[in-house]
Amino acid sequence: MSDYERKCTEEEKLLVEACLKSDRKAQKQLYDTYARRMMPICIRYTNDTDSAHDLLHDGFVKVFTHLQDFKFEGSFDGWMRRIFVNTALEQLRKTAERPYMVDVEEARSLSDSDYSVMDTMSAEEIMQCIQRLPAVYRTAFNMYAVDGYSHKEIADAMGITESSSRVYLLRARQMLQEMIKKYRK
């Protein structure tokens, strides 16, 4: 069962309710408990620790601002993860250097790559390579390969077409493959 399918636990419910009553100890407990879980998300969507810490802060501001919107119907952890991914996407849109659209012909030319070289690396080595990807490629890769979003969900979240999402994922994989080949030599 994924985090998104899991139900809110009684402990989570009590913690959220205490936070909604402005209980400072509960708010600190919520932060201390979930910061360790959300930081890896922040790191995956940024390319440096300082930016990840900024994203963590911004994400928690949104969590506390919108805490009353949590309906206790699904997992609190999953609800928070969505906030952090959306916060990362907002940051990406603010700092994007170019539009997210991709030419259809270019998309067709990218579909025949071999990614088997990635099978030989550890997760930590791959994560280091992912951090070096351009922001839009890293975002599409993380959303699809790590967070399990569909191309439609990625397209909606990033304001792009589904084919652009597929191209960004392909480009990310190609760039990772090249990095990994150089890394292994």
C-alpha cells in the first residue's frame, strides 16, 4: 500500500488537531517528525543543499498555512509529499529559463536509447547524477521515476504537454546514461 492509499493514523490525527489549535510543541513535533521525510524530496528536486533547505522551509510554510485543508481521508504523509512536490514545481516555474515545450520531431528521435548502463550503479551514485541534471529534466525524472506520477499528471503540474513530459524523461535518461558511462570509465 502506497503512502497515498494509506489512511491517516490516530497519532497523525491528534498531532494535526493539536497543530490546528496553535500548540507550539505539536507544531515542533510535526516539523521534527516530517522534516526528515520531506528533505529527500527537496534534495531530489533541487541541485544543492541550500536550495533544498529553502524548499523545505517553503514547503512547511505551506503545510502549516493549509493544515486546515487536510481532511483526514488519506495519509498525512502523502498529503505533505504532494505539497512539497508542488512547491518544488512552483520554484522551478519561477526560475525556468525557457519554455517547457518540445518539438514533436525531436521527441521521436529520442526514443531509441539504451539505458542498461544504469543497472550497474548504486542508488546513491545514480542520485548524485540526477542532481546534475537540468532542473526541468530532473523534475520530470523525479516525478515519473521516483514519485510515480503519470505523464498526464506531470504535464498538468508543469504546464506542459504529455509529449513534452515524455521527452524530458527521455532526455533525463539519456543524460544520466552519458554521465554514468563517463563515471564508470
